Amino acid sequence: MMEDEIDFDFSNEISRQEETQLKEYYDKLFPFDLLYDWLTINSINENEEDKKRAFERREFSVKISKAGGKSFVIRNKSFNRVEDLKEFLKGKQCNEGAYEVPERLDIGAIYSWEPSKSAMVSDNHPVSKELIFDIDVDDYNPIRICCGSTSLCEKCWGFLAVSAEFIDNYLKECYGFQQILYVFSGRRGLHVWVSDRSAQFLTKENRSSILNHIRVELTSNQIPILKRSFNQILLPYFEKHVLEEQEIFTNENQRKHFLKQLPISYKQDNKKITLNPIEDIEKTLNEIQDEGLLNSEIWFAVKSYLEDNNLIEHLYNIVFYYTMPRFDEPVSIGINHLLKSPFCIHPNTKKLCVPLDIKEIYNFNPNQVPTIDQLISDPKLFNKYKKIFKNHVNQMKLKYNLAIQDPMEF
């Protein structure tokens, strides 16, 4: 077996208490059985051996911190059984009774051979992996004022929630994908896992095309899914939440940023008139700025100008700019890219990476996610997230008429 592939970095030393808590968490709470089913259901062809082989060839990666503040990431980990993964995550005993326990668990692709044996084979390459999306809230920093950097509150969570609703409709309507899991990353982002078998075998080119399909030129002649999403999801959210919560017109910096999304000049096709949208709208904003209007009231004046002057494509452009998902594209395209596992503990915030119910995505509060301290003190906090995950896995099983050990919970 090859030596584990190690990448070093330097961060805060993990405490003895955290080591003990992580060991207890992986021993008593982490849903290894559900994780195994989730990762292998779509690998079944004719017998259970396919499921076992898929797990054996799945790459895992962990982050481990050692005394002195040095931490390192180990890639190319693979395990014959899920029980072996559990024992590994529970850590190994070191000096003075301390345990070296992995802080974070990442999941990668299924390879042609076991990743831990990569040095023993000439060509070990990824053959399948879920289609994944990673959306981080700090990519919205130019358009949010409620928080900054990697901070996340209920208001800016809305950017991720509306992205999730759009993605859910887009993937189901355009590609027929159904097995979609949404996971809060534990700190600043939303992870989307598409497990359908047809998604797992997409090439890099296929995955790139899925992103490109919704990054078409923004005109008023939109493809149907974008038109419906604009009318039913994106515009309503923009008008109900973004305008007021992010003070698009009443905050000076936000107003300047909004104006940058407009064309300096625009010549209408059937007329000899050249419009100056930035100048015209800025003049309107200056005229009404002392009237104490709400952001939504100001918006309707701007919207009327765009509609009256047949600038519908720029209306689309503005709403898309503030509400469309901001993907970390290499994560989606690269088949060998890893992503944090559901139910791992975020090493910085100590929060649980929790699966989410898409029907309740707007009601989720990232600041109420339990930390490992809270989970150890009150294990019942874990139950509702495990229930969401179990129901998702059971829905996947139903597609293949597989036996469900425990009924779904409601």
C-alpha cells in the first residue's frame, strides 16, 4: 500500500477536549450506515458486490492537526468497509493518552482502482462522481451589506436559498435529475450533491456544459427555464428581500454599484433615439432621494423606466446579477475535486455540516446549527438532520425497489 498523500498547512492546534469530542461524535452519532448507502446506491447493477466495490474505490480525504499547530491533509484514503472508515475517523492513540483524530472528512470520486493503491497501478483515474456545486456567500460580498468576509446571517443566507430553489428547478426540468441533496457547509456556503446515476458518469465537458447552459447571453429572449425562473423565483425574491435587506438604493455604495449594472447609452433598434440609462436613472434617484421612499418604491420607478423604454434585457440582467447562483466552477467541473462530507464538523466554526430540506430552505438559520460542544451535550439536536438525510436515502432506494430498513420519518 502506498504512503498517504500529505499536504501540509499551519493552523491552530486542535485541543485535547476537541479530540475527545470528535472521537465520541464519530463513535456515537455520525451516520456511517446512511453515508454508505448514499454513496453506493447508484453503483448497484446486478449484485451487492458492485456496491462493495464502489465503496472500496471511493477516495476520502481528511485533515489532521498535531501538537504545535501543524495540520496536514491526507488524500488517497480508501477503505474496504465502512466500519474501517469509522475506526479511522475515531483516531489513533498517541503520546500521553491523547488521540489523533481527523478534524474534517472530504469525499472524492470513485476510481478505477482503490485510491490507497494508486502507487501500485499504472493508471488509476476517476471513473464517476456525483455532480456537485459549491456556492460560497463571500462571492456575494460586492452586493451585500448585512455581513462581510465569510460571515453569514439569515439575510445573506437568502442569496444561497434562492440559488438552491433555482438549481432545483433547473436540474429537474432540464436534465431530469431527482436525487439532489443540499448541505450547509458549516461556515459560509451551500453544497449541492446530484447523485443520479446519469449525473455520476458525466464527463468534465458535460459538467462544464451544464454551467454554460445557464450562462448564456442575458437578453430578453431567454430560454424557457430562465424566463420561468425570472418570473416565479428570482424577481419575486429580489423585490421582496434583496431591495430592502441590502439597501440597494438607500445606501450610497449600493446605489453606485447598482448603476454600474446599467448601460451608459442604448440605441433603440426601431428609433433614432439614443438613451442614456445611467444618467436618466441617476437623475430620477437624485430627484426622489429626499422623499423618504422605500427601496422597493424606488425600484418600481426604475423598473418602469426600463419597461417603458424597452430595456427588458437589462431588467433581466439586473435581477440575474443579484439573485443567480455564483458557482465555484472548478468544483463542479473537476471529477477529481473533493467536497466536505455531510455530517462532518467544520474545523473552524465547529458546526455540523447539515443536510437541508429544499422545501424549508428559506427558513434555515445558519446561526442555529449545533456545534460539536452542543451535540455532545445534547445528542437529540442531531436527530432532525439525520431524519432529513435518512428520508433522502430512502427516496433513492425506492427508485431501485430496494428494501428500506427503517421507514421514512415525517
